Amino acid sequence: METIDSIPTSKIRRATRLISTGVKIGGNYLKYYGEKITSPETARDNLNNNNAEDIYDSLKSLKGSALKLAQMLSMEKNFLPQAYVEKFSLSQFSVPPLSAPLVVKTFRKYFGKSPLELFDSFNPNAINAASIGQVHKATHNGKELAVKIQYPGVAESISSDLALVKPIAMKMFNIQAKDSDKYFKEVETKLTEETNYILEIAQSAEIAEACDHIPNLRFPKYYPEFSSERVITMDWMDGKHWSEFCKTNPDQETANKIGQALWDFYMFQVHQLRKVHADPHPGNFLIDERDNLIAIDFGCIKEIPEEFYNPYFELAEPENLNNPAIFHAKLVELEILTDRDTKAETVYFSNLFREILALLTQPFNAETFDFSDEEFFLKLAALGEKYANDKELRKMNMNRGSKHFIYINRTFFGLFSLLHDLKAVVDTKQFVN
């Protein structure tokens, strides 16, 4: 397997890598303009494929928050060309790992010992490698353990990485420069928390204990004595990754069982704990041989303040969505409408969010919901494309919405996507108590 002996950690080296990628993309566009004349039917697809490959190759060598961006974008299936989704999806749990010597160096830095001085056995070859860290298998006193090691320089490069990718993100998601700092600060804060493995252990233990009563849901045990700021040790959990399991075409009863566990897990967190595992991508979930769901990563936990929770979920109720006065008041509370809006802006954004919410809240307003419903997801994709190409929206000179939308929307889009891949039918109306 291809391994990496070093990761660019300085601002200059990381910036240089991205600049060289920009040069490649420029060459791809020159090639595209030529192909438009000779092969117009395939030119755009070729451009997307070439750009996706060059961008991903650059990000995977940088790892850290740069690669985390690709992971987040891979979940935006309704807003990106398929070439980007497919290539960026590799960042979820399949990127080149650190070489064995670099792994040993990391252990000596944080424990003063090599892995074999801590564990009875330690596989120097990574089992999985993702955006922020990679996983190795070890044993101690007869127990099989998973040891997650953070890549060097990840925590220190978050601010500079975001500064580098900020122009790309602003263009892709039509973020205006004015008032944009609060959104990027929210992302920076969460990424910084994800690199704090001491915090992750505490979050993992808290949520595992709180959700222990949910049927068909399992969590690993964590070992603080073999963990540090940049290393986490937990039980080794046998199972198939979510994507791998979905490809086995499980029968409907099994799919529903697992889907219900996932749904109940998320609803309990949101409505009872007021904090949620805000990184619902396939690499963070396993399915064991008894068809239990296993949650294995709690680095990204989003707390939900009451001032956001209340209006957000009040708008999930059809009677509030269809009441003009209440609907307007809740949009103001959620920072979607402001007292500086013109009448035209008020009408435009009210109609926009009513259309979006009417579709997105459908799963919450039925006794059960069939997430294999292609019509629902086609409508979702069409809605995303409609507003992504809306010239009026691009003319608006103000960003809309509370900063909390970033990770809460990411949570629900990711949750819906996982359940769609599983083709599960779940009881969505009742919240878990």
C-alpha cells in the first residue's frame, strides 16, 4: 500500500501545494475549451473528472482540515457534480497512510515509548486512513484494540488551511465576504475540537453512556491510559463499514432495524441531549455480524443552543410553516430575515425557505418514512440545483442564517443520505425518550 513519509506542515509548503494544484486546474480548463469545439458532449464531464482528481490528490497529501473539507463536500450530493462526489468520498476512510517510521516517531513524542513498548502487539500498517488520523490494530492483555493516530501538524495548520480554502468555499456556496467570518469561525472551532483527542474521549464516554438504552446500538470502550492529545485507543470493533454493508443489499427487515437504530440515536441526541454527532458519514459507522449499529468516532459534536433549537424545530410543524406571522417570526430568530431587508428580499427568502422546509421536514411529519423513496431525493437534488443556479440569489449581498445551520444541516443531510443508501423504512414521528 502507498504510504506517506512526511506531510507538509508549514504555511508556505501547504500554500505552494495548493497553488500548484491551481496551475493544473488552469491547464484542465484550457484543455476543456479545446474539447468544447471537438467533443462538446463529453468536454464538461472530462473537466469535472480531471479537476476532481487533481484537487483530491492535492488535499490527500495535505491531510488535516484541507482533506476534511473534501470529506464534508463528498456529502453534498445534491450540489456537486458526481465526479467530485465520487472522488471526495475516498476521503471518508481510504487515503494513503503514514509510514511506519512516522507512526513510531509520533508515539515517542507523546508517550516517550514505541508502540511495542506500550502494547503486546502493534500492526505498523494502518487499517484505515482518513482526513485527520489513521487507525492501527493492537493487542494488550488479550484485548484487541484500535489505535487512532492523528497526523502531524493537523491541529497547528487549521487556521492557515481555512484561509487557503476559504475563496474556494465562498465561490462554491455563494458565501458573500460581508458577515462571513462567523461561519468560518464556526468551522474552525469544530475542526480544532476534532483535533483534541482528550476532548473526544470525554465526549465519547458521555454520549455512549447516555445512549446505552437505545436498541441495536453499540459503542467501543476507550482507554485513557493509552491515549493522549494526538492518540486515542479504544476497543477493536468487528464489522462492515456502512457503505460496504449497504452494497450487500440487506433484506428489508435488517435494513429497517439498523436504520431505526441510527434514527433513534440521532433523535435522542438532538431532542434530549441538545448535542449531536455532527459527522454522519459512512466511515464513522460499522455494522456487526448481529446487525447492530456501531458508532466509532465522536470528534465532531455540535451543541444545540435553545435559541436555535426552538425556532428550528418549530418550523418543522406544518401549522407553523403555513402561518405567515409565526413563519416570519421564526425566520427572524434564525437570522434568515433581518430588519434591513427590502420587501422584495423578504418575499424572496420567505418563499425560498418555505419551499426548502416543506420538503426537508417531510420525514418528521409522517408516522414512518421510506428513505428508499427516489422521488423525495430527486426533488431534493432538483431543489439544490435550482437555487445553486439562481441568478437572483447570487445577486444578494448578505449571507443568511445562523452559524448553527452549518453543522445541524450537515447532520440531517448526512443522516438522510445514510438512510437512503440503506433503503430503510423507519418510524420517524416519535422522538426517543
